[in-house]
Amino acid sequence: MTLPALLIAAIVLTSVSGLLALAVPRRPALGQALACAALCAGAVLGSVAAVGALLAPVPPALTLPWGAPGGALALRLDGLSAFFLIPVLVVPALGSVYGLAYFPQARLGRKAVRLQILFGLVTGAMALVVTSANGMLFLAAWEVMALGCFFLVITHHEEREAQRAGFVYLASAHAANLALFAMFALLARLAGSFDFAAMTGLRAAWGPATAVFVLALAGFGLKAGLLPLHFWLPGAHAAAPSHVSALMSGVVLKTGIYGLLRVTGFFEAPPASWGALLLAGGAVSAVMGVAFALAQHDVKRLLAYHSVENIGIIVMAAGLALLGRARGDAALVFLGFAAAVLHVVNHATFKALLFLGAGAVVHATGTRDMDLLGGLARAMPRTAALFLVGAAAISGLPPLNGFASEWLVYLASLRTVYDLGPVPHPHFAALGAPVLAFVGSLAAACFVKVHGTVFLGHGRSRHAAAAHEARPAMLVPMLVLAAACVVIGLFPAALLPALAGAAAQWSRVAPEALVGPAASAGASAVRVSVTAAALAAVVLGAWLLRRHLLRRGPLGPPPQVETWGCGYSRPTARMQYTGSSLADALVGSFRWAFFPHRRVLPPRGVFPRRALYRATVPDTALERGIVPALAWTARMAGRARSRLLGAVQVQALLLAGGLVALLLWLALGGGAPW
Amino acid sequence: MTRLAAAVLPFLAFLGLSPLLLGAVTRVKSLFAGRTGAPLLQPYHDLRRLLGKQPVYSRTTTWVFRAGPLVGLGAVVAAGLLMSFGGAPALLPFPGDFILFASLLGLSRFATALAALDTGSSFEGMGAAREVTFAAFAEPALFLCLVALVRATGSLSLSGMLREGLPELWRAQGPALLLAATALVVVALAENARIPVDDPTTHLELTMIHEVMVLDHSGPDLAVIHYAASLKLFLFGALVVRLALGFPFSSPWPSLGVFLGGMALFATALGAIESTMARLRLDRVPQLLVAASVLALFALVLLLR
Amino acid sequence: MLLLALLPLVLAPLALAALALAVPRARWRPRLLLVGAGLHAAAVAALWALRPGPTLSGWLALDAAGLLTLSTASAVFLASAVYVQGYLATHPERDDRVFVGSLLALLAAMTGAALAQNLGLLWVIIELTTLATAPLIYFRHDALSLEATWKYLMVCSLGIALALLGTFFLAFSSAGPGGPQTLLLPDLIAAGDRLSRPWVRAAFAFLLAGYGTKMGLAPFHAWKPDAYGEAPGVLGALLAGGVTNIAFLALVRATSVCQAAGEGPFARSALLGVGLLSMGVAAVFMVGQRDFKRLLAYSSVEHMGILALGVGLGGAAAAGAFFHMVNNGLTKGVLFLTAGNIHRAYGTKDTDRVRGAARRLPLSGPLFLLGFLAVTGSPPFAPFFSEFAILSGALGGGRWLVAAAYLALLALIFVTMGSTVLRIVQGEPRQPAEPGFGDVATTAGPPLLLLLAVLALGLWVPRGLLDLFDAAAALVRG
Amino acid sequence: MTYWTGLVFVLVVVLDLLVLASSRLRGAIRTVAFQGAVLALLPLLLPAPAAGEHRVVHMVALAVGALVVKGFLIPGMMLWAMREAAIRREVEPIVGFVPSLVLGALGVAAAFTFSGALPLPAPELHPLLVPTSLSTVWTGLLLVVSRRKAVAQVLGFLLVENGVFVFGVLLSGFMPLMVEAGVLLDLLAATFVMGIVIFHINREFASLDTGRLTSLRD
């Protein structure tokens, strides 16, 4: 089978996989298993095609005719597409396995069938998005994906929260779509065709090219959740079922990144200002994303804000790669591109892992409020351990994959201050490094908060007390993702040559120019692996030593006691530090950007009965920007709608007035004012 | 063989001598206070005593609590592999190693903070909160210092930054390096929970940072924590000393001696600072760290000029 | 032979209408509708293959634009005819004699208008559509529908009178020395610059106001929300899918004469302005709209504006406008028919009281939602491609401001319309369902089929159809 | 002939203003009917082109048809409706009579100005033709907008149609009889339907005040 055939088989198989859920109406569990198996099979086929494409000397491509005006069924699997294709297929496949236990058709019936169908459809559409080589096909696949996601978000459409989140998502997805309409229309005008092949190599002249870039930033930025266009994201991720959140956060957002990379890749020598804009926008997104995350109680909203953060990091890296192209610095191109793409893959793994873990928690406890949880590590130790892997990875801690890609971002941003060639580099890009460090330590703080509040300590409510370990079908996908985090983290060097190839295709820099930087980064990456091994050895050694000491101990096994309360002898679970108090000081330093909703019932009297303090931090862009703006529009529209219009005389007057206006305009010459 | 020894011996010195550094600091503080103080080797005795004790575990804790100290130690030791002590390069230098260095310290903090939260104690939660909060402000400052050094030395590895051409650099870019070094000292104080950020000797739970996080650890676990803390102090000491001394090392052995002398000076300076300054109010700490960031940024701007 | 092809298409529905008024048994009348619609659809399908030439000395002829309009109207009418079977079954108490007769007369009028090549004849037939629809709006026989009927009659009659004046102006323009002295479209176009240009301009202003009223372009749209809101859903489908398209066709004919007389830029910029104004007015009136049928009426105003905009932009956008005319007609059919179903099932069209339509009407609810997505231009539904073609035309002509305004208004309308539609479809119904008003094959099937047609046009547009859009646009290409 | 034609045109404009000024419905209906009858005679006053027999038949048919429809059938229907529905006689203006007249006069002036921009295609056409037509259309629109009663609005519509008819007559040179007959029949049917609706309105609301017809609005 040729690679394009494999790819098409994968797309078709995944797209229709959900229909198998209807195949055996009598045995819903079997139907769901069949659908899941088909999705997994499609993912395997597609991944094989992607790996084959990475190894192939020339990107496999295929074109079939299509009836839409300007459209063609053109597929192309170059390095960029291949690197996106694998997570785009694998994460949903794992999510679908997870769904076998998390969203069983046998119990949920039609709702689960609908979800299964859409799940496969969205997966197939995403695969088409990242492999299409025609603007019309891209747009059509893009919208199928966006609409499919909308229906996934409103899976629980009887809940108000899901309704609102779904609507906000739909509106922003449509706005993104309109921006992309305009962008592709412009691109087609510049290139003379909707085919990507014709668009490749456009000159980045001032004017239309800038418009294309701005529209791409708006459209793809909305999809990717780049601040301040992220407003739809927290609500949608929180309201959707967890494996859908994993799908959306893990891979759907990445299609925005893919689009941004793809479109900027069309242009020859993009101006440095594009790269600078992406770098700055990414940095703002990263910092504010994690800041908002720190302020959340809802574990899924929190994870959603971390997506904003990580998208910011990816966009920073993409901006650096563009700067490299603007300056003709092959090393910077490689580092930035590799960092962006590797972080895309990595974020897909650890964020999917975290959402699946959060889903297991929600499934077991029935609440997403972290301040009601606690101590789950005892009831669900495996989930806790797997979640911890994801938490460490997203915090960029070695030796996991998050570190590997962030390390490349650091190197790329430092590239602008050392070992420079004759071209002037924008030194400000080096500030990316301290920004990343800030973001990384905030993320670590945030995940200390999440893991500490959810899994450690005492349970804070009956929700926590009722918890149970996740089912194997839920644990296995998480295990696979965690293993991916570890393996990529330990051996990042293995991926660098393929990334260099993809970077060469993307930037049209001669591949030889990228070999050197890739090799040197690879050599360093090997040292990272060695250091990780040393770390593991020391931990193991210390563990053995402690075991030895404890065995030898004269007093038997260590006694189990209450936590020492500094002399206070009757601690209760409610006295623990909550997630909110843990993050309070850090959240405080972002007070200027937050507009919290507070409910305060202060303690009164000598023996206060009941006191309450509850603060939630809603999204500033949504609640202070978009919603008031829309409300204002509605008010203004309301004022414009005169009640007089109900009278037939006024309706006739409108008609007469319109005619008089037309005649006046005619009398004045009838020129076009636009 | 000699080259191997020249590379390994400083690392062994790092592993072996860091409790001594702690002892030296304590000793200097005692002298400032007019007391004789504990012997220099007291930290080693403490460690041995703790290793022999039977630990006590809270019923609330899980394996996270037990893994915390081990990971903390492992991370700091691994970070040592990247640090150049004395005149020799580190054991595993590579371009971009300082990023791994900082991240390993971050890993150690992550593990310790989680272990603290595992006890379910409000005090330890408080400690963890403060630790992660201050770290968030210390980290950008540290990176700004390091970026300034990258810019100044043109090298991406710690060994490269701290070895070649530093003396000339001090002559050429003295003010900038001084600013960076000052910022680095502040970061070192914060990262190691020293005065004026934290007081390692206090026993008022409500004000402590690092010490309050380890309230529930006992026996070998506590020993590992203390040891890791001393290693971390040694690492930062090495960073500051290597930057501040800035003179050429023609051969490894004398340079190791000079380095150790420098560390002694560091201990003295640290003791002096701790004796003469008061601990800052907690909410002032971020301001101090932001100020350090600004200094480092200024250094970077000077270097980029 | 040629006479046989076109004339019966107009006369047969008229004969059936007369029969409907005469048939005594109420049970048979709706069947007549089915017969008429089926025969009509079959005949239109035959027209695609045969393409007969002009007849009645050129007064009736089939050109590309007419064929497109006629086919859309026929398809929507067929769907509506099926729908009416189920609809009338739920209202046995109302006399359907006039209802069925008017519907068939409307079909005859729409057919005639699509074929008419004499502008005077065209006017007469369009006025007939007004008169044929008035009893349909009053079908509910209550105060509100009476009010709507009155406004519809008054505003449309006034508007159409202005169109007559415009038609006479056009005749005047050809009456000068050397003029063709005719109202036959091909002759007028052939006359070209022999027409008197001031008269052509004045004529276009009056025709725009007149047929713009019929089409529902702002500011001539005032009758639309009232009529669409109070008439049965099936009439909304026919108005939006047939009558307004006929009026659009009339405007296109007027534009093509202007074009030939060298006044194309004037006509197009007038259309452009009115088109954008319609979209803007629709957006303003959709915000917070609490009556979902009125909401659809404003959506119709918006899409008529898009059609005017497309023709106003000219070039590729004009072909997009014809594509959009077909798409909008079919999609509005989906929306109005399902809206009628929802209205009946809940007994109200107040969006504050309609919830969970997807639950209560498992077909109509989701169809309503999908229809909304389609009409707002979501791929892979066909309106996306036509709206995109119009956008491409705007950008291709370098009309940045127009493109920006177009996109901004589309986005705003999506948000405002979406918030209402989603509220209706989602959630749990508050009251239990009224018995006997659920989805049945005759009321839910037609919109489903129309939606499938819209989807099919999005996935694959036959080459011949694309050529037809181009041929239709050639009439007004600037 | 031209003299008489001019007189007819002036008469038509005067009748426009008279309708605006009348405070009684019956009077207004009769005025409109009279205007229609005058206009119906217009074809006979036109210069007979050298078209011969056929044209004369055409002209006479048009004149007779218009006279019957505009002068008798429609006013008869409206008067019948008023009697049947027991409609009160007052016109009930929204805009008072004096302002109406002023607006009407302004419209006439504007119509004269505007028609100056339109060259007459044939020299034998009377120069008052276009302004008369536009003035009448304007008066009709004004009547629809400024009167409260449904009957008055129908009158406005009829005035508009009268204005348009002025043109139709002049076009009879090449306008086929079929079209003109269609136009007249449409007018008749429209008025008939309006009459029915008025009847229903009166039954439903026990009044013809269109102020009651404002329930539908946003």
C-alpha cells in the first residue's frame, strides 16, 4: 500500500469509525468497542503513513478532483504534517479507549453513540486538516472539525454551563472561520490558486501579505487559544467530557498552530516583525495563561489555562523560527521550529494525560472543585502516580518531555545573544529565557497546588471520601501517554534529525545547513539523557540505602502516627492548606489582571457560627471584554429598534424615505462612495 | 588518569565538603554572636545521627512523602554533574546545561513541596506555598543573570561561562558583571532559604519557609533533606565564587585549592550577612527578588549595548 | 411544440388552483397540491434536459437565471407540498379551500415570473404573487395575522406600484427616437446605448425601491418580519425560497438593462449600498430577537442583502450571488419548515419559553440547528461556498472595506442568531409535549431532504450548474 | 390639444391637493374617483400617432377600461365597504391638514425639479406629464403615511396608482394592451383584497383605526 493510500484509509476509517457504535444495537458495549477498535486501527495506519513520510525522501502527495469551486482533494504529507498527524490520530484513539470505561454506551445510550460518532469525525477531519494541500479542502475540513467539537462540547447540553460554553466556543470558532475565509481568499488571490503548491514561495510584500498574516493570527490564534483570543477555551474544556477535553486541548488546539506554521511557511523571507509579534504574543499568552491557571479552583478550567500557557510557549518558539528565517540564521530556524513542533507533540501527550487523569478524578468523585478534594492518592494510587508524571512533564521538569522541548525554546531564544554571524540579531528575543523560567516555575507551583490539593493530604469532603480507582480501560491510555512522556524526555535526541528535515521543508533552507545545528543539539540532548540516568541512579541508591537502614533498625517497622500539628492535637481536614490558599500569594501579584467574583461572609461575634470566603476568578477577556462589548451592542441595537416600526404608516414612511434617499443620491450624481 | 582525577575530584569535594560549608556558616554566625558555637563538623554528626534514627511516618502520607527527599537529593547531585568546581570543567558540560541545572533544582523543589503537602498539615502547606511562590520570582532573576553571562562569555555551558576569559571580562565589563553577581547572590540566598529571605534556625513555624516544609520528616529522610540542602548551598556558592573570583587557572590542582579558599570566603560572607541583617517580612521577599531581576536585566542591557 | 414546453408550466398550476376552489371534498384538496408540485418538479427537470427556446413571440423564455430561480422555487414548493399534507392534518378545523388554491396560484405566478421576458408582464405576475400570498398570511384568522396581512398588502402594493413606475420609466427610456420602443428584455439589452440614460437611472431607482420591497431589502423590508412571523411556516419557506428570489430575478433583469445602457456602475453601487445596509439592519434587529420566526425573517433580509451585495460587486461575486440564491432558498426552506414544527409543538414562538427542541422534536430540533449552521455559512454546507465566492469577489476587486464590513456583519449575525437558536434547541423542554404535534414523516421529512440537498451542493457542485451560475452572472457582469 | 392636455394635468395636481385637504372620507373617495376618471380620458386627448385603426381601438379600449375600473368599480366598492362596515366619516389625520398640504406642495415642487433632469423622449409629449405623475405618487405616499384610517391608506395607494397610470397611458404607443389590461386588473384585484381585509379588520377590532394594528413589532 502506498503512503497516500494509507493516509486516506486512515482518514476514512477514523471518520466513519463512530458509525460502528450503531452496528450492534443489542450489545452497546460491543458496538462501542468496535468503534474504538476502528479508530485505533485508523490511528495506527495513519501513524505508519506519517513515519513512512518522515523517512521518505520526497513528501508523498495525492490529488483528486473535487466539485467545489477552486477546491481539489489534494493531500500532502510533508514533515510538518507528519509530526502533527501522529498526535492528531493517537491522542483521540487513546481517548476513545478511555471512553470505553469513562463514557460507556451501555449506560449512556444515545449520548454515547453521538459522542462516538463525532469523536471519529473530528479525528478524521483533523487528520485531513493537517494533511490537506488545498485551501478549500482545508477550510471544509477545518469547519467539520470545529462543528464536531462544538457538538462534543455540548454533549451534556441539558446543563446551562455546557450551553454557554458551547455557544461561546461556536461563536469564536465561527469568527475564526470567517478570518480564515478572508485569509484564504487573499492567499488565492496572491497565488492565483487555492493549491498550497501555488502558494508556496510567495513574496512577503507589504500589504496583502501583512493582511494574510494578521488574519492568520486572528483565525488560527482563536483556534489555538492564544491570549487574548483564548476566552472560549476554559469554559469549553471544563464543560466537555474529559476525554473530549483531552482531544481538544491535546490536539484540536494544535491545528491552530499547524495553520500558523503552514501559512507562515508559504512566504519567502517573512519580515522580522512577524516573528517578533509571535514571540511577544506567545510570551504574554504563556505568562497570563499560567497566572489564570493558578487562580482556578476547577481542575479542568485550570488545565485549560495551562493549554493557553503552552500554546504561548509554542508560539514563542514559532516566532523565534520566523525570526531565524527573517535573519537567515539556519540554527535559529532549526531550534525554533524543532522546539515548536516538539512541544506540540509533548503538550499533546502530557495534556491529554492530565485531562484523562482529571477525568478519572471527576468520574470517581463527581466534582471538579479541587478545594473539595484531597487525599485521593490512597484511593486511586495509579491515577495519582500517572497524573504526577504529567504534572512534572508540563512543569518542564527533567527528565520528562516537557523539559526537552522547553530546553530547545531556551536555546533558540539565547541564540540571539551569542555566537552571532554577520547579521544583526534582535537581542530582545533573549528575554524569552527569563520569561520561560518564570512561566516554568509558575507552572510548577500550579501543579504542586493541583497534585497536592487533589491527591495528597486528607480528603476535604464526602466527594473525596467516595473515590475509587479508575478502571483499567481508563488507566491504560494514561499509562501509554505517561510512557510517551518519559521516553521522549529520556531520548529527545532521536527525534532531532527528523525535525531538522521537517524544518528544512518548512523554511526551504538547504537541509545541509540544518545538519550542523541538529547534530550539536543532538549531542547535547544525549548529555541530558546521561544526566537523567545519573539522577535515577542517585535516587535509586538513596532508596536502597534507606531501605537498608530501615531493615537494620532495631525497633521494627516505622510507626504510623498522626501528622504533627505543631502541638495542636485535633487537626481536621478543613485546616489543611487549600489550593486557593497555596496559590494566594502568586495570584496576588497578578491582581491587576484579575477581576474576581467574591462571596464573603465574615466571621462575626465572639463565637462566630459560620463564615465563608469564596473567590472565583473568571476569564478577564471574556467577562470584562467580550461579554460587556456584546451587551453594549445589544443595548445599542435595542435603542435603534424604534417601537414605532409596528405602525403601517411608519413602514410606508421607511419605503418612501428609502426611495427619496435613492433619488437624492441619484440627483447628486449617483457616484459610489465606497 | 590525572585528567579524570581532575574532573572527578572537585565533584567528590562537592559531595563531601558541602556539610562542612554549612558548619562553617554556622560557626561564623556564632562568632559574630560572641559564642563559641558548634564544631565545624557538627553537620556530619547530625547527619550520622539522623541516619541511625528510626523514622516516623504520618498515617496521612503516601509514597510521595517518602520519595520527596530522595528525588530532591538526586536532582541536586545531578545538578552537580553540570557545575564546574575549581578550575576543571564539569563532568557533563554541554551547551545549554545551565538550563538543565536550573530545572533540576526546580525538580528538587517540586518533590519537596509535594512531600510537604502530602502530610496534610496546614503548616507544611504554608511552607510549600511560600517555597513555590518565592521560587517563581527567583527563577527569572537567576535566568537573567545567566543570560547576561551567556552574552558576556559567548558560551552556553556553565563550565564555559565560568572558565574562559573571565578576568578580561571583569576588566571590560566590570559594572555589568558586578550587577549580575549581586543579583546572583540574592538569588542564592533565596534559593537556599537563608536570611534575609528565610531563617534556617528559627523555630517559629508561621514564619519559616524551608524548615517548615520538612517538619514531618524524620530519621534518614531528614538526613537526606539536610544533606541535599547543603549540596544546594554548595552549588550556589560555587556559582558565586567562580564568577566573583574570576582569575585564570593554569592547572587544575592549585585552582581547586583557590576554589576551596573562595568557598571559605563565601561561608564567611554568608555568615556575616546572616548575622548583620534581619529577616525580611514575607511579603517583601518578592520585591527583593524582583529588584534582583531588575539588576540582572540592567546588567544584560549593559552587555548588549 | 415550443409553446407546449413553457406555457403549460404556468397554466397547469392555475387550472389546478381553479380546481381546488371548486373541489367540494376537503380531503382531496391537499392531494391536488401534491399533484401540482410533482408535475411541476418533473416538468422543470425536463426543462433542464430540453432547454426549449422562447415562446409567445419572446414573452416567455428560459434563460440561466430564470432556470435557477424556477428550479429553486419548484424544489421548495415540492417540499412544502409534502409538508402541507401533515400540516393541514393538524388543523382540520380550518378551511383549506383558499389555502390550497392560493398556493397553486402562487406556484403559477412564480413560474410565470421566472420565465417572463417582458418587463411589463413580469410586473403583472409579481403583483399577482402579492395577491396570492395575502390569504395565506391570514390563514390563522386571528388579529395578529390580520395585522400582518394588512401591512404586507399595503407596503408591498405601494412598493410594487413604484416598481411599475420604474418599469414605465424604462419603457420611456426606450421610447426616444431610434429607441426600440419595447419592454422585451433582449431587445432592451440589444438597444444598449440607444436607451436614454437619465431615464434608465431613474427607472433603476424606482425598480430598486419597488422590487427591493418585494425582496425585503432594507429599508424596504418592514413588512417582512410581520408576514413571516404570523404566516404558517410553509409560507415563510415559499416566500424566502421562491417569491423573494423572483423579486431578485426582476432586479437582476433591471440591472442587466442598466448594464447594457452603460449605467452598470451606478446600478451596482446602489445594490452594494442597499445590500450592506440590509445586512446591517438585519444584524441590529436580530440582536435579542425573542420571536424565532421574526428572527428568520431578518435572516432573510440579511441574505437578500448578500444577494444584492454579490450582484453589486459584480464579476465572480455575481456568480456567487446566484449560487447563494439557490442555497439560501433551499436552506430557508429547512429553517421555516422546522420553525413551523417547533412553533406548533410548543404553541409559542417566544424564545424565552421554547427550550429543548432537540429533545421534544428529535428531527426538527437538530434540523433547525443544522439549518442555522448552514445558512450562516458553515462548510461543508453549500452557503459557505457561495458566501465565500462573494467574499473572494470583494477581495479580488480590492474592495477591502466592503469585505471587512461583510465579514464583521456575518460574524455579528452568527453570534446573535446563534444565541437564540441554541437556546431553543438545547436543554430540557419545560412543559410536557403537546400531544399530536410531534415529528411525523410529512412534516420532518421535507426539511430533512432539503438539508441533504444543501449538503450535497456543498460537497459536489456539478460542472453544469457552475456554468449556469456563470451564464446567469454574465447578464450583470461588470 | 396640448392646451387641453395641460389643463388635465393641472387638474390632476389640484385634485391631489384636494384629497390631502379633505376631512371627510366620502369626499376623498369621490375626489380620487374623479381624478381616475379624468385620467381615463387622457388617452383620448393624446396626439394620435400615425399608427392607424389599430391604435384607435387600443386607445378607446384603454380609456373605457380605466374609466370603468378607476371611476366606478373601485370607488363603488369603497363606498359600499364604508356603508357595510358603518365606518365613521372622519379622515383622522396623523399629520394635520395644513402641514399635509404644505408637504404636498413641497412634493410637487420637488417633482418639478426632479423631472427637469429627465429629458422627454418625444417632443410631442407634454412637459407637465412627468411632474404630474411624480406629484401624484408623492401625494399618495403622503396620504398613506399621514392618515390613521385603513380606508384612507387604500386611497393613498389608489393615488399612487393614478400617478403611475399617467405614464402607462402615454406609453400606449408601444405598450401591449395585454399588459395594460393586466395592470388594471391587478389594481382591481388589489383593491378588492384590501377591501376584504378592511372588512375583516373592522370585524376583528370594531374599528378601522390602524393604531390598533401595531402589536407586531420588535
